Amino acid sequence: MKAGQLYGLWAVRFSQPPAGLPERATLRLERHAEFSESLAGQVSRELAAAAGAKAIAGHAARAELAGDLEAGMLLLDESSDGISITGTWNGEMVAGSCGKVFRGVWKDTSRSAAADAPDVPFTLTRLP
């Protein structure tokens, strides 16, 4: 599988997201402007939809993404401010999904993250 096969919209569902981040998000992947074999994109979250908590400091409703697809592993860095990495995504293609489903973990790496911030499981599902 090549990075180009992942271009488009994806639905994200987080299992047990931390307070201040919603359970669902939308992710758009596209060709990286500088590195043609890499990925770029955005993740969009409705922070107001986070159950019973205000948004986590250091995270924006829309964050930039950049990363790679390596041997079926999706590796993305997230930046809410366009400068520092505020989250990491590490996912693996689900066998038999024909590249339409990935599962993995998201990690809060923002300045406001606790040193022992837990990995948050996610599922990415390709949207039509």
C-alpha cells in the first residue's frame, strides 16, 4: 500500500478520550507538499462536543497533520499551532479491510499533557 491510497476523508472514533476531547473527529489526508511519498492533512474536532469538560489547553478544533505510511503502519504527527507537535498517531491497517480501516493509539504530546498521559485508542474508517 502507498500513501496516495489514503488520500481523502476519514472518520475517527476515539475510545475513552481524555476529558476535553470529543469521541469523534474527521481526518483529511492528502499529498505532502514537499515530500511526495509522505502524507499531510488536517484533523477536525468539535471541541464543544467533548462531554462535560472544557477543551484541553494546547489543542485546537483544527490541527495540521504530517507523516508517513510504512509497511502498513500509519505514523502521523499533529500540530495545533503549526509549530510544535501536540499529538502523535500510530495506527496499523486492519487485516482484510483493504486499507479502509486503521486502528491504533493517539498520544497527547502538547505542553499541557501530563507526563503519564495515556495512549488513546482510535479507529480510522475511510469515508466514501
